[in-house]
Amino acid sequence: MTSRIVYEGDLRTRMTHLYSGSEVITDAPLDNHGLAQAFSPTDMVATALGSCMLTVMGIKAREKDIDLKGTEVEITKVMAADPRRIAAIQARFRFPARHFSEKDRKILEHTARTCPVALSLHPELKKEISFEWWEGK
């Protein structure tokens, strides 16, 4: 098993990662009868995409001796109705103020776009990914 999830009532779940014991709580979002006091399950899906992209980029960067520390990604989840689902995930990457070669940029962008979560999401789900590289000298 990977995890255990317990429904705590009031549209809240507690997820436990069995290997590490770490826990995450989810709440239903405001627009779906919830209090939005934590990530919603769909927030988790959208956020998992960004986290997965950064993780595999980190693996590739480590292999190539590239420093990605401080890189950020902002995630925006866009919902649709009938049926209620995630219609799009927007991921905006911002890289720290250091030089990245054009070759390294292409490698890292490809690595991000082909992370396991991205490849697991339904093809109709729009993934709008942008990369903002520092352009200083």
C-alpha cells in the first residue's frame, strides 16, 4: 500500500503516507460545499503536477550539475462543470537569477513536460506551461 485515507467528517479527509508517516489533510473547496481550510482533492492533483515537474527537473539537474535551488512554480487550477472536473492546469515556472544555457533550458523544459503526473493526466485536460528564465548577464 502507498497510503491510507480516513474521512474525518465535514468534507475533510486525512491522508497518511505509509512509508514516512507524513500526513496531508484535504477539505472540499468553497465552490463545492466546503470550507477550503486545506487543499481540495482537485487542488492536490493540480499541485502534484507542479511538484512532479520540479522533482524530475531536480533529478535531471543533479545529473547535469545544474543548480535549480530557488526555482518556483505557481499553479492555477481551472474547473469545468457538467461533469465537474479539472479543465486546465496552468503552471508558471520562475527560475532564479543565474545563467542557464539554451541547451539546459530545453532539456529541463522537456523533462518537466514529460513527468509521470503529466503523462498520467487525461489528454483532454489542458496543461498550460510557461517557463520564465532569468535573462541577466
